[in-house]
Amino acid sequence: TDILLEKGYAYECYCSKYELEAAKEKALARGEQPIYNRKCLHLSEAEKNELKSKGIKPSIRFKVDDKIVVVKDIIKGEVHFPTNVFGDFVIVRPDGVPVYNFAVVIDDALMKISHVIRGDDHLSNTPKQVLIYEALGFDIPQFAHIPMILGPDHSKLSKRHGDTSLNQFKEKGYLPEALFNYLTLLSWSAPDGKEILTKEETISLFRLDNVSKSPAVFDFGKLKWMNGYYIRNLPKDYLTERVVPFLDLNDNFLKKYSDRLKDMIYSIKDKIELLTDANDWIKIYQSYPDSLDNEALEILRLPTSRDVLTHFINELSKFQEIDTDIYKEITSSVQKITGAKGKALFMTIRVGITGTTKGPDLDKICTLLYKDDIIARIEKTLNVMESIC
RNA sequence: GUCCCCAUCGUCUAGCCUGGCCUAGGACACCGGCCUUUCACGUCGGCAACAGGGGUUCAAAUCCCCUUGGGGACGCCA
């Protein structure tokens, strides 16, 4: 600040907050720009000392000439700002603490920052900063003002639009690489239009000069889709590692089946609120048969249901363990014996085992579970049927 | 209010700089078909946009101007 003061780029201002406030309101009332009136610009040393002796501490203002500042921006191009819209602005407060616009310049210049990349909303701060760079003789960095991300209502994205912090997304089960990939596609796109990109691909393709100028609305739906895509396509081992923190591993069921779990999760793509939904689905298993809903009960009330389940157990008992082929064999035998087919056959088995009408493919369910477990579950269902049918 | 930025399907965008190849391409969402004896996934098809008006030009989504619309900034906040 000494340099700026000495060279006449800045001066001390003894005006009080109240004075300034009043002046501002007056100007606004007259429909004019609220610009500092330079009252303190020409104070003599004597006057300053007098004010100081009264205990008034000055703030320091940057003296702004009436001209047009041209900001060169990689994304926006050359932007012209008349300085008379902001006037002489404060650089240091009376307590000696520098103001943001001043501090960033000093900071960045000292650290030899080459590129200042930030949100669009900082564009109008930039001319002030450029002025300071120039006064101090610093090299002006390259600026790149990225368009803002808007909420679904097209206003600046904020808390009231829902989850906006990385941790919230993480807690909800969004994979970091999916979020990264999605965010990357806002106001930018790969030259070939490819949308699913690894971090490495993005880094090698990304160029500031093909970032779009217009703001982007955050689309939670597309993020969701992309996260699902990642969940489905990432290597299974890696996926399991990612999924485990979201599951209640203390539970016996999960302990017992954790090795087969990845296949199951891999197949649960329905209404993925994501990983957390997989957890819900598993809970349906766990809480069975308390989870029987009307739809499931209806299936169990079918006249053939009892037969189907009983014979399913019988047939299954003939085998050591169940796999896809055996599953087919069993279901066709049960069909022959009971005469039940279609929904009456498969839905009954589904409900008998899982207690619900929804879930992964039946053959997958059957191969996921162990034979004894299936039998136990169906027997449970048969017991339940005693009481409700 | 003043200044600045922006403007292609509902949303993210390609194309715009270097006008004709645009019958405006892709993705999400949505709607249908297929697959699956559930739901999803997958797959095939469909709906859907150059904000409006003036120019310039043989030719405009592309270049220029105006209007409208949206966003942001106007602090001794960061």
C-alpha cells in the first residue's frame, strides 16, 4: 500500500460509514450511480493529522481514473468496463485488513499465478483487479470466467435446490467418477461428442477455449442416469469395494452372502436411488416375510400356490445345490406336476422365496441363495399362508 | 435502477469464429415396439429446438443492428 500511496494511485479516506451510507442513498434516490465523491482525495497533511488526532483511522481507497478497462478473457473474449460505474474503491479497511479485491491481486501476483479460472460472477470484479495489477506493475494473468451452474429454476445453484455439497452426493451413493464426469459436461463437451469419459480422457481433451459461454442448468436426472451407468459398468471388484460402506455388514445375511453380493447388486438396476436403494432391496430380504404386500398376498391366494411351493421344495430336494440349469429343470417339473404356468408359476415361486413381487431375475435369485436357505424361506411362506389364506 | 454476460429440443449440448454439406446431429427425460413369465438393464423407433424483428448476401442457426427473455454484479463480503 505504501507504494500505491506514494505514487498517488491510492489515498486515505476518513469518511465514516454513516456519511457514505447517506451519500449512497441520496445518489440512488436521484437515480444516479452511488460513487464515492472523492471528498478525502485532496486532504492536506495537516487536515489528516487533525483527523488522526481525533482517533479516526482512515481506510485506503484506490484512485480510479475515468476510462474504459478492457478485460481479456479466454472464454468471454474482450470485455469493456467503464470505470465510472464503481469509482474509487476501498482497498484496505481502517483496521488495516485488506479487502478481497486487493488481497487476491497481491496474493496471485506473489504466487505468480498464470491463469485465474473462476465463476462468471467474478467477471465484474475483474476490472478493479486489473487496475491494481497495472498500478503495481504486475503481469496480468490470463482470465477465464466459467459460466455458472443454475438450479432447475434457472437461478444460481444453491442449498435450496437440494444437495449441493460433494459430501451430500457421496452420502447418497453417487460415485465420485460419475459426479466428476457429469460436472465436466456442463458448459463443455468433448470434440467427438463422447459423454462417458474417464478423468484421464477429460484431462487430455479439455481446453478452456471450447468452454461454452452460456450457463448450464444442473440436471439431477442425468446425473442419476450417469451414476447408474457407472455402477453397471465399472469392474465388479471395484464396485463391491464402493458399495460395501453403504451396506449393513453386521447383519448375518450380508456376511453370509457378501461373496455373491456383487452379482446381485450388479443386477439391481431398478429405480436406482442408487447404492442406497440396493440396500433397501436387501432389507426386503432380511425382513421377510413381514414385508408381504397386497400384491404378494394375492399371488399366495391363488389356488395353485400351495401346490407349486410344496413341489418346488420336493424337486429342489433332489439336488445338492442349485444352478441355472437345475433351476430350469425344477421349474419345468413343477409346471408339469401342478399344471400351473406363467404368472401363477413364476410369481408364486418369486413371492415364496423373496416375499415380494419385484427384484432381480428369478434364476439369479435362486443361484444367489443356497438350497437350504431357499427351502427355509419357502417353508416360512407356507406357514404364513396357513394364517392368511 | 446502472453495468456486464448469455440466448439451438423440457434439460446438457454439436454446428456459429472460417455463411451453402442442416431435411439442424448426439445425450438425459418422455412416449411406443422388442427382449425379459416382475422391475430394471439392453435394443429398435418416435416426439421435440435455431426467442422475435429488421438488415447484409445468390444463400443466414451461422455475420450486423434492435427488441424481448434469462443470468450475474453493483459492500470498509469473499
